[in-house]
Amino acid sequence: MASATRDGRPTPSHVVSGTWAPDLKRWGKPHYLAIAEALAEDIRTGRLTVGTRLPTQRALAEVLDLNFTTVSRGYLEAHKRGLIEGRVGQGTFVIDPVRPGRATPSKDGPRVGPVDFTMNLPPEPDAPALQARMQASFAELSGDLSNLLRYQGFGGTDEDKEAALRWLKGRGIVTPQERLLICPGAHSALFSVLGQIARPGDTICAERITYPGIRSLAAHRGLRLVDLPMDRHGVDPDGFAAICTKVAPKAVYLNPLLQNPTTTTLSRTRREAIIAVARRYAVTIIEDDAYARICPAPPPSFAELAPEITYYVAGLSKCLGAGLRLAFLVAPSARSALPLASALRAATVMASPISATLATRWILDGTADAIVQFVREESAARQRIATALLPAGTYTADPHGFHVWITLPEGWTRSSFASQGRSAGLGVVASDPFCVAGTPPEAVRLCLGGPSTRQQITQGLEVLAHALEGSPALASSYI
């Protein structure tokens, strides 16, 4: 492939049919590092000038007879060194070199670099009008800054509670204010609920594959967590009943809408069957409705179908932003809400007045609905990218969610796949922290939200898709 000078020595790079094609052998390094080194030298010597459009990763892989993933890793390494940038809808271009590890802002659009698929965050609003609206709300808070920096009564102001009730009504939940508590995040709410309904040594049930936060919280409370069998529709009610006859659980924890990590949503029929079992065996339901407002037409909540046995938690992290650290907790009765309020007050003093006031403004003036609409539309767009790139049959997803659950093809292990992702600058989460009991499945979770752009999501998914279509043996040669 390499061209030669008149004395037979290879040139650093040459052009084949208009395509940049470096000679990688001369570097004596893994191919992906050699690509970055060749780029750096050709930019330094002027063979590649600022603004030059580089070949696509697929095209360069074909010219150099390399695996796509190797070339992708090379471009990622070059990006880390500040040599190139990706421009949305345009391609990859040479830029002014900067010191290794330092990136300069681009005037032509976002940079494409390593992608973190680990943190399950909603897509961050980038629409200028919406951003301006959100920033204006922050500016308005400064007018009452003195009050917001003082201690306030637990549970928020009357206006905060009015906003919370309006938010919950949008989910179909109508409840007296006496049953509502405003908490500093869903974790504090769940931790307090567990402390009220169970004692150390008691048993709590959860989905076999579940949100890892409940595992940590149960462990801190000294509770035994028992896994519930699942099928492709979620928790199996008959399996739940069988567990109830054996261990007499105090409660069952469920993340029934866009479940983290499997993306499953329990149907109304399945919810009603679970409620019937819970009532029969006097089991309290803890409903973690983290994605409550993301689905445009979700099934009714457990709190709506069985309010007298359900503790309902609606955090704002997955709908508006994790930094708010705010959640709305609805207890089964006003009586059960009183000890919860006492426990929360002792542990947390109060929810941040700054967060509560900001959330209240956003809910009452419609900004929250605008953010949710953005998250819905952007999540749907990113899910379409995943559908177009990931091999059919390897994953489950919901068109309204922003995470994907990949069941790995035969030959892959979750650790080897996660390691392969890390080597390409891509973070994924193996199934281990989600598994309540037994051997974790060979699966990983990908999150499509957060600060990443669609271009970055596309680039990262292309790399992972090629790995899924190959084998671990082939991946081991991606150097």
C-alpha cells in the first residue's frame, strides 16, 4: 500500500484516489497509535493543511486494509491530541495542532471525541430559546437570594407543594397535600421509606435485574434483597407469588417504567396482577417512577391503581436534570407520611430551597414541560440512530428512553466487551451492578443522553456495532 521514494524508502503518506493513506509500518506502534502519529507528522510537515477533510473511518479502513474499530481508535487518539475535529454533518477535518490532551474550541461545531455511555442522564437541552429560558430562571432567583440561603421548614413552601401536585397530576396522580413530601433527591426518599417499612434482617424483593441504587440502599439498611424472576414483559407475577410464600417480604421495589437497565415497561395488566399478589400477601409496593414524564402515554402508575399500599417516588433527575436533586414522595396515607417526614428531616434537614424554587418556577411557568418535550424528541432521535446502527436482535430499547440494554452475542463476555469499549474511548456498564442474585447475564447498558451530541453518539455506536458483529478473537487484533 505504501508508496516509495526514488531510493526505495517509504514516504510517510500518500494519496490513493484522493484518500489520505499513511504508511503505518514505519512507526513500529499499534496501528491506531500509528494513525495518530502519521497525522501529527503530516500536519507538522505541511502534507496535511488545516481545514483538510480526512477520509471517513470506513474509507480509510478499506484503503489500509484495517478493521474499522482500529481506524476509529486512531481518530479518537488524534482528537485527544487536538489534531482533528468532527463537524456534524460534514466529516472530520484537520485543525490547528495543540498540545497533547488539550482541546481548542471549534468555530464550526462540536468536537467529536471519546463518548461516555455510562451515566444515565437525559439529553441536555441545546435549543437556544430553551437554554435562554432556563438561564433566565436562574437569574430571577438572585432577586430572592437571601431567603433562599436560609433554613426553611421541611417539605417546601406552599408554592413548592402546589407545583409538585401539578407535576404529579400530569402523571395521573391526584393526592392530598398531607401525603406529599418534597425530598432532596430520590435516593433520600427511598432510603427513608426502607427505614420506615422494614428493620435490619427483613426481606425486600426487587427485579432480578434492577437499578443498582436499591442494592446499595438495602445493604446500608441491613435488609435482605431477594430477586424476582422476570420475563420479557418484566416481573413475573406468579414468580412474585411463589417468593411471597417462601420469604414473606415486607416490600417489593419496582422501577416499572423504562426500567433501568432493561428498558422494560410493565403493562397495566401486569401491574394489576402484581398488585393482586401484593394485596394477598400484605406486601408494600415501592414505586420508583424515575422516567415518569418521559413517556407520552405511560400505563397508570401503581400509586394510581393501588394508592393505599404504594410509596411513590418521582425524582426529577431523569426528566429535568440530575443537578436539581429533588424528588416528590407520596405516602400511602397522611399517617404514614408523618414518620417519613420526621426521618427525612433528621437525615437531610430540608430539600435545598434553591433547587425547590427553581423546579417550582419551571413547573408553574411551563419550562419543565418544554424541557421534557426536548428530552422526548432528542431521545427519540438518538434511539433512531441506535436502531440504524446496532445489529438487530442484540439489544432492547424503548423509543422514548435514553438507554439501551445489549445482550452480547455468543463468545463475548461483559468484561471483555466493556474492556474493548474502554480501549476505544467508549464507556459502557457491564451487567454486574444490576444483578440482585445469581450469575450476571452477558449484557451491558449504554446510555445515549448526557452532554454527548448526535454525531458523538453515532461515532461511538458505529464502533460498538462493529464489535458486536465481530468476535472477541477479532477484537483482540484491533491494534
